[in-house]
Amino acid sequence: MGSAAELAAAALMMLGFPVLMIAALVPSVYAFAAAAAVTYLADHYLHRKGSYLINRLSKVRAGLSIRFLIRQLLLILLLARMDLSNGLVFYGAIACFIASYGLQAPHGALVTLIRNRRRMPVATRNVDLKSRIRIPDAPPRGLLDRSAEKMLHLDLAAVVGLLISAMTDNAVAGFVGIGITLALGCLYVLVLLPYVRGRKTPPDADTVLAAVDDWMGQYKPETVLYFSGSKDSAYQVNMWLETMEQLDSRPLVLLRERVILQNLAPTTAPVICVPGGVHLMNLDLSTVRVALYAANVGKNIHLLRVPTMKHVFIGHGDSDKLASVNPFSKVYDEVWTAGRAGRDRYAIADVGVRDDDIVEVGRPQLAPIQSGSGAPAEGRCPTVLYAPTWEGWDGNPGNTSLVLAGENIVKKLVKADPPVRVLYKPHPFTGTVSAQAGAAHRRVTALLEKAAAERAADPRFTADTAARTAAQAELARIEARLAELTGTGGVKRDEAEGSRDDVVDLKKHEEIARLRAEWNDAHWRSFPDHEHRVVTGAEPRLYDCFNVSDAMVSDISSVVSDFIASGKPYAVTDSAEVGVEEFKRANTAVRAAVILSNSAKELDALLDAVRDPSADPLALDRDDLKRYLLGPDEPTSIEQFNAAVAALARKAETRNLGQEARIAAGDPEAAELAEVLPGDPLKAAGEAEGTPTG
């Protein structure tokens, strides 16, 4: 529904139009002017905010153009009611509004044409196109940003002039306003014209594709991370970017949707976004030997067709969910899992994935998670992280502990004796589906804020004010430098400029990574280590919260599987109350956890393990479960991953050499296939997009 301010603006705008009609009928110029000002300002505010309500208004036939047309018609009615219908200014107003709407057509056509011509057939990051083709600068952002709204708002000069004429009974102001509106409208159209022709337009698709192929011929990518999905699934590819950067082979990230490219995290790996299936089929991928897939989606078939590379499903998390044993996984040459647990899941599910095709490679993404270091230091308040997942789409009470157990968990933690510090990091989707979950989140937040205030006034808890002040000053310095490096507030590039200019500066990238690590350290030092905190937003990250915590309470989700990498004690809430034995049987990741009921009465067992690790009854179970879920600590996960890539690349090369040998031996079928493969491997698998070959 939007924010309260947006709702108020929408209400004022919609109420303003009945007032305009009444003012026109009365007639009252002053009331009309006031109501018109309200509708203009409210409309502008909603567009500037990009309000969801604007889209809803267009769905009920109250779109932008209709709102302006109604206001103009009511102004004509006002002039008629004031007996100005026989004056030239009245006919001038009608002609002006008709002409201004006539200008909408060429204006809209030009804006659409410019945007279409600047939409690249292949968009890139970290690919040197600048030295290969000329891509001109985009038009000034002000010309295309909310262009329809700006064009319509040019009528403001005419409206003001006509209202002044109505007040003063002098036509001069009306004609001046009409002239300004028409002149600005014509000027807007004329300014756009140069950007649809000549040197201000980007090269055609064939030229861009040739430049990309030229770059690929020089770079010779060997391992591709392929991804297709919606905007909300961008995290699934983002989690693999750092791994791609650490590959021993030459990496390439291959995307299929522009919205994913727009939401891609910063990376040093080359990125190519190819929305069109035909363009993908014409891309030279002849040097690629391994293709990695993070999700099972329909567009995977466009690359799965290529026989010169081996295809691997790597997924986007390790859990007991059904997505982890999707029968579609049979289409890949191999399926890579973190540890033995993934292999066993496929065996139990019996979905057709052969055990020989499963390779255990660990979870490279978990490298930043630090292992537990025993009991908290003397005098330090232990930290317990509460990280519940969100309510999900199906209303299952077992999805999140927040609704039924959240308050009980937090109350018990803040009243613990000896005391502990609580970090509460809710899932970012919390409350988006369930009002109950949103209300529970607010109650938990209020509990922690109250407990933090009480602890701040408690003489048992003291803070090093000088150290905090120094840390806060360091935070300010780091944030200022990060803003400078990341270009906060800079001009946003369009797709063509991004493809031309977005080539990573390695020194800057490394400095940003170092500064973010320093920011995280300074952040935790900037407040007392006994202070309860609610952690929202992107920073600090979940793994940073893991590293400063001594234990965690959570729900069934990948958060639990990831936290197991730390080896620290953890608890999981059985919110659906299926019972401890059934809960552990159904969920591998909780087999070394303290299982909580909704009353959270079992939390004492978790706190005892934190305070005295030597008496922790689940410590050995956690070590065994960690190896089972995530594989051994040595060799490191990235070493295992690189070894798996190299081994599969050798298999692909062996297959390709075999095909060459068949051709050399005069095999007619292999020779026929080879006529299509060189430089265009995708065409060998079928000419029509989406049509699998036999």
C-alpha cells in the first residue's frame, strides 16, 4: 500500500479533483488554483517516490494522462463558467491543450526509440568493449527519467497563465503561458531528436556481438557460471561470485535477465548478460569446458545443449528442502554437494541421480565463518544470536519461531543469569506475508530496546567510553572513504554506458573489501559488548553476526546449516511441535542442536553449553554433523572446488579429443556434427530456441 505519506498524497490528489470540479462550477478561481496546486504537488511527490500507488491508479483508469486531461477540461469549464468562452484566450486554451497532447506522440515515440536503441543485445561487466566499439554517452538523465510526467507537467505554464487571466480579466498572461507551454513541448521533442540517429546511437546488434566474440576469443573463458531467474533470486548467483573469482581456471558469469545484472553484487569476474536465445546460440563458447548452474530453471536448456562442455548443478544452498533433490538434476553431468549429507539425500530420494555423478566439494561461501574458540573470555558477556527465518508463503506454523516462540525466547535470554547479550537479526522478508509475524517482530524489537535501556542504567555493566568514541570516529572515516570509492550519489549509467565503462578497478575493489572488513571490526567496537542489539539491513552481514556470537537460536533454514560451520552451540525451535525425535529425523541439520519448544524452556541447556564448553554434551555431535553436512576442513573447500572443476574439465577435453579422433578416422556422423560446431557450438544442438534436439 505504500508509506503513510504516500497514502496521504494519493488521498489528497484524488480528493483534489472533486474540489476542482466544484470550484469550476461555482466558479471560484482561487479555490480552483488551490486544488490544482494540491493535485500537481501530490502527483509529483508520488512519481518522485516511485510509489506503487501510481501503478494502481493506472489500473483503475486514473492514469497519469487521464489526470492531466481531467484537470485541463475542468479549467476549460471554469473559463466557460466565467463567461470567457467568447474570448480568444478560451480558444487559445483549447488549442494549446490539443497541441500539447499532439506533442505526446512524437515525444513518446522518441523516448521509446532511444531506450530501445540503447538496450544492448548483450550487456556486460568487466569486459573491454570500449577499445573495440564506440558506444556514445547516454542522453542527459533528466531527459529520459520520468519523461512522460515531465512532458505533461509542461502544461503548468499554460494553467497558471490562464488562471491569472481569469482573475484579472486580461488575456495577456494566458497567451504568455500558452506560448511557454507549446515552446517547451516543441523544444523537448527537438532536443531528443539527435539521440536517434548518427553518432549518438550505439552500434547495431551484429557489431556488439562481434565485439563480444572478439573479447572472448582473446580471454578464452574456461568455466562458466550460468544463471537465469527473477529479481528476487539474484542472491542465488551473488553467493557464488567470490568463488568464481578464486577459480584456477578463467571464469565467466553468464546471465539471461537484465534485472539480474542490475542486482548483481560487485565482482572482478567478467559478466555477460545475454537475454536472447538466438544471441546466446551465436556466442562463441568453444573454449568453455565446465558450466556451473546455481538454479534449476527452464532456460538452462539453452546451454545444456552444448556437448563440448560438462554441466554441473551446484545449487544455491544446502538444506533438507525438496529443492535439494530435484529430479531435474538428472540432466547434469555431475551434481556437486557440500558433504556426505547431500549425497545421501539423493540416494534416499531416488530421483535418478547416480551416486557416481555426485561430487562432494564443501561450501566455499562459508570460508568467512570463524570456528568457535571455547568459553567466552573472563569478564566478557556471552552473545546469543536470535536469527529466525520469515513466515513463508504457505502459513505453515513450522516456518518461523517468531510468531509462537519469539517473545518467549527473547524474554528468557534477556533475563538469563549470568547475563548474556542478545543480537536479533530477523529475515528481511519478515512480516511481508503475515501481519502476525510483523507484529511479533515489533514486540521482540520493543523487548530488546527496553532491555538495552535497562542494562545501560545498570551499574553492573560498564563501557569504555574512550574506546567507543575512537571506534565511532574510525567508522565515520571508513564510511566516508567507502562513499568516495563506491560513488554514492553518482549518476546512474544506462545499460550501454554500463557495458562500456563498468570494468572493475582491482586496486579499488581490494581497498573496498579491506575497508568493509575494517568497518565490521569498528562497528562491533563502537558500542558495549553487553548491549542488546537489533540488527537489520545489509550490514553487518549474517556471517559477521555469527563470528561475534557464542551461540545461535534459529529455525529450519540454510542459516542453521551455515552456522554449523562455526562448530558453536545452537538451538532450533520446533514451532510446529512435531516432537524432538520426528523433528531430528526429518531435519538433518538439527541433529546436534538443542531442540526448543514454543515455551523456550529448554534454552538453559544452550546457555550452559556456552558458559562451560567442557560440559557441552553435543560438542562431538556437532563436529560429526559438520563433517557430514559440509565435508572435511582439509583440504579447504575452495581447494576441493577447484580440484572438481579441473577434473571435470579434463573429462570434457577427453570427450572433445575423442570426437576429433573420430573425425580424423573418417567417421561421417562425427564429421557432419563438426561442420556445425566450430565457433558456434550451440547450433549443433538445435536451431530453434527452446526446441530440444533428438
